[in-house]
Amino acid sequence: MSLDSKGQNEKAVIRKLVSELDAARISYCHWKSNCRLEATLAGDEDIDILVDRRQAANLQGALSVSGFKLAQSALGTGHPSTFHAIGLDGHTGELVDLHVCHEVYSGDSLVKNYRMPIEGELLANTRELLGVKVPDAACELVYFVLRIALKHLSPIELLKSNRHRSKNADELAWLQQAASRSIVPPPAICDRLFPVIGPGLFSDLVNAVARQDAIFLRIRLGWKVAWRLRGMRRLSAFAAAASRLWRFGDFVRGRLSGAKSLHLVSGGAIVALVGSKATGKSTTANELARCLGRHLNVCRIHTGKPPPTLISWIPNWFVPLARRLLPHERMAVYEDAARRERRDFSLFHVARMALLAHDRRRLLQRALRKAAAGAIVISDRYPSLQPGTIDSSSFDSLALAGCDSWLKRKLMQYERYCYSVIPRPNLVIKLTAPIAIAIARDATRDKAGGPDEATVRRHWELERKTDFGSTPVVTIDTTAPLEETARQAVNAVWAVL
């Protein structure tokens, strides 16, 4: 296998896609940024392929066989004749983003306002580079300089484009060297495909891109190119400005929140990570969010510690004080096996559990709405169907039948109701580790209260009794290295999406 500039291996899922495209005899090419093709094959850059629109149906089959899933922007910021597909490299647990185009649109990266009738030329004259079909270098060079020129039309794009002006100069030099072996020189191709540009302007564009300090020259030439290509605009000036503003807002929102707007066409999911203390739930959730969130809309929640709602916000202020004044009301007391068997609950404990159930219900209802909108919700901990287990209902039917207090009975009923209407997750990942390892890990954690071997043992026993009904449960032994745990978790999530 080839290595990219960072020394990372090619992603097997990308190579499989290339093999499937070739096997199906699909007319395609990786149509831009081929000077960095090694990095693309390693998954460090997005994959941009152009495919003959007449073979769109065959392409869908190749994508499915290769393990890619279709994706789209939740805010409708896609581009014409273009779609995303996300693939999982099962060996590394990393996602890769594929951009498929059937027609070529160019301009600034936000709007892409110019319809460039160049796909026929790109697909008809290809060469092979690192086992991938790419366009003839002369044709790629023509499109490259026009694309760079059209990126100098808006202040927003100027800021984005000129951060990479040294890359642009390097790519131009790479293309010029490769194009020197082409049968038809770039100026002739430009004159045939874009006769309104003219040889003089094309030569000026090449020189302006080569000079990193010629930003004002590139701006002037960019406007000249835009005027000559005005007949290829797909949007009016007003519509383009409005679209640009909308897309820039989405760009800023994503940068500030760190969340992507892309989601799978097949829908979102709620993924629950459960397990005893010190089995690596938070660490694995972080890795899941990092891997999946690189390209997809991912949301993190902690069901074990739900944020307060309006009715629980004030009572929660008194919980730390209650822990000191009422040590016999601590959760550890009620998790004791003998105490659970007696089903002896104080009014304080019942009220507290009812408020906690209310907060969890509200949190998970919001999670359901996000998942329905396409997000992947990763939950640290999750209620089980079995009363008395961690983060689940505290009161079974026997506790309710034996309660002689009207108020406590009503609170118990409400608590049970909250858990009964909580949405079920699409997948439960159950993290396990031998009790000795869990105790040793807990002893090294820097958390309030310090190590607590008794709690680890108690939770370890309770987790063995959890029941998630018909929800798929994948068990992962976290004694393996973190990379292996994360890889298994990502593969498990991908299988249910």
C-alpha cells in the first residue's frame, strides 16, 4: 500500500470503492486536488469524484457494496448534481467523506454559481495515478485556474482561499509539470471549452496564481473571468448573495458549535453506552464523538447526570447540603442489596427519584427529536427496563403495592411513568471489564470523593441485571487498548445506521 505524506496507510474502504468503480466499468475520475491524492487515499482529505450521470444507478450499487452511506445537509446547503456519501474504514474506525458530482459547478465554495460544461472533457481524457483515474493534467489545469479565479469574488471567500495560496501555487506547479506531457496544451483546451476567456486572460490567470503575493491581481482577473462567464451563472446576483449569506451563517454556526450539519439519509440514532464504574464509558463516548463527528452531526448527552429542568432546578441546589445533613439518604444506602429487598423508601428519596426521572425524560425526549432530525446522539449511561438497576426506575410493582403513603405512591407512579415513556435507544454498547481491573482503574481516577471500591463492586453487580428489551446490545471488553475499544464501538454504531 502507498503511504501519504504523513506516513499513514491508505484507507481500505477508499481502495475498495475504487476497485468497485473499475469492476462496474463506471466512467469516473477523481477530478481535483490530485497533487494531494496520497492524502486523499489516506482519508486526510475529502474524496471528490466526477461520475457520468448516465451511470448514476450503477454508482449507487458500487457505493453500497463498498460500504458507503448517503448523507445530506440538514440545512439544505448542498450543491446541484452533487451528493455526499460517508464510508467507514473498519480497520481503523475512521470515517471518510465522499463528494460525488455528475455535473461541474464552480465559483466560491459557498455558492458555486457557475455551471462549467467541462465534465465530458474530464471524463473522456483520463490517466491513472496511484491506481485511480484522474483527468488529463492539461484539462485539470484549465479548470483549476478558473476555479481559483472565481474564488476571489467575495470577501468571505478571499479569507478562506488565500489562507492556502501557497498550496495553490504548489498545485499549479505540479499540474504544469504533468501537463507538459499532454498532447493538447492547456491554452488550446481553454480556448475550445471556454472561448470567451481568450489566450491572453488565461495566461494572466496562470501567472497570477503562481505568484503568492498577487492577491489584488487575482481579484481583478477574477472579476474579469466572472463577467466573461456571466452566461453560465445559475443564480442572479441577488439570489447568489442571499444564498452566500445563508451558507456563511451555517459555516459560522458549525465553527462555533463544533457540530456538522451533515447527516445520513437513512436517519439518526440514539446510542447508549452503559457499564459499571471505571469501564471507560466517558472515554469511549469521547472517541465515538470524535470519530463520527468528523463528518456527521453528533450530539453528546449524559443521561446519568441530566441537566435540571424548571421544577428540579431549585431542589437540586439543596442536594449537596442534604448529602451532609442526611447521610442515611445517600444513593449508596438505597443501592444496598438488603435495603432494596426491604423496599423501604423515605419521602425525601422518593421525591428525589421522581425529579430525577422527570429530568431524564425531558433530556431523552430532546435526544429523540435530535435523532429524528438526523443527529447521532451518544448517551453516557441509559435507563434499563429492569427496576432497581443503575439509572433506572427505583420502584417496582411490589414497592408500589406495599406503599401506605398516598403522596409517596403518587410520586412513585409518576417516576415509573417517566421511565415507561422514555424513548428506547437504537443501540446499547455495554462496556465490561473484570471487577479487579475496574477497581484498579477507579483507584487512579481523579474524581470527587476519591476511589470507592464498594461502589464499584455494587455497580458491577447491578449492571449484570440490566435489561434493554429488544434493543440490540453489543458487549465490548474494555481491557483492550482504547484504539481497539473505539474501533469496535464505531463499527457497532455504523452497523445500525
